[in-house]
Amino acid sequence: MAVFTSAAFAMRKKLILGALEKSGANSPETAKTLEEAGVPNPDMFEEYTEKLVFLEIIRKTEDGKFFID
């Protein structure tokens, strides 16, 4: 099971939100993969990304892309 540290989670959250915002991923139609959005090491810390989805901070499309709601 992953351990969530508040500092690491906060840094990853800021990085993902910034990248999605900068790439214009603000609806299901404009959703991007983390790689497309420019997130470094997009497959690392997947548990943090899923926590952001669970907390409804970001949304995930059926095809695995993300956007800010």
C-alpha cells in the first residue's frame, strides 16, 4: 500500500494541476493524458493521481485522460 506524505502529495498535485491548466485540459473534450499535458514522469506516483481523481480535484475520462473541472 502506498504511503501518502502531505508534502509529496501537495507537490504532485501542484504539478499536475499546473500542467493540465497550461495545456487547456478543462473539459472531457479537451482532456489530456499526463504525458500530453507535460507532466514529468507521468507514470510515477500513480496513487497520487488516483487520489486526486477520488477527491474530485481532477476528473478522468473513460479513455484514461484527465481534465480540471
